[in-house]
Amino acid sequence: MTVTPDLRPAAVPTVGAPRQASPDLLRSVFRRHAAGVAVVTAHGERPVGFTATSLNSVAAEPPLLSFGVGTTSSSWPVLAEAEHIGVHILGEHQQELAATFARSGADRFGAGTRWSVGPEGVPVLDGVLAWLVCRVVARVPAGDHRIVIAQAVAGDPDGVGRPLLYHHGRFNALRD
């Protein structure tokens, strides 16, 4: 909206007719919401991980974060039991990594993924902008998902680059 010098709106935005709430409506609205892209990892019998755009900072003291994960996700059985998880903030140079961890049935920790075992045995991805290893403190039921709340125990914020974003069904770069 443009504001005139006397602080009146120059144009009144039009609002469409409301639609009944539904999964499609929620998805359509959130396609318009640009979100940072993260990969969450954990280790059970094998390493697992998935691309997440629902990552949120919850509190600074203690340092808590949250993210949502579908209970039908192939990663959920391991995440449901994991004591620790890894959270990786992806850079704009990591669109393919984000796509790999988002793709159903992909070999997420195959030859194309550079990673190592980090604190608490959690898989830590190489080349990310930042990462945390966190202790899971709660798993809250939320429809067909769980909201995982975790407390940071270690990490590194010093990766190089600009963040990868997800908007309107595509990975995007941040523009100035």
C-alpha cells in the first residue's frame, strides 16, 4: 500500500470474497508466505532428514526452537524416538540439497550429500549457513503433524552465503 504525505492510504486494497477454511485454502495462503529453508536430521538405525520451512525460534532462555513434521513422513519414526536432532539453515547455493531432502524416496545421505557425525551422534550437513544440535524436549500433536520443540546444545552460526527461501512452491534467493 502506498501512503501519501498526510499518512492517508493512496489506494484501498481490495479483499476477495472469503472462502471456507480447508487444507487447500491454508496451502494457498502459505504459498504466499516466504520462509527460510532448513533441513532437520536425526540418527536412529540410519540417518534421516527432511526439508522444513516451519522452523521457528521459540525462546532465547533457554534457547528453544520448533518445527512441524508430518506423522506420515518417512523421517517421523526416527524423529519420534530421537533424543537429539540437527537443524541446518540452508544457503541459496543449496537448492539441490533442499530438493533432495524434500523428495520422497530419495537417498538423502547418499554420495551427493556431504555430512559428518556431529555432537550427540547427530548427522551434521556440510556447507550450510548455520547449524544447531538440539535436545528434543516435547512433541506436541497438531492434526496430522507433530510440533517438535527442542533446546539447542551446540552449533555453528558462521557459514558463508545468503539464505535460501521457499515461496510459491519454489526455492528462491533473497533479493536486495
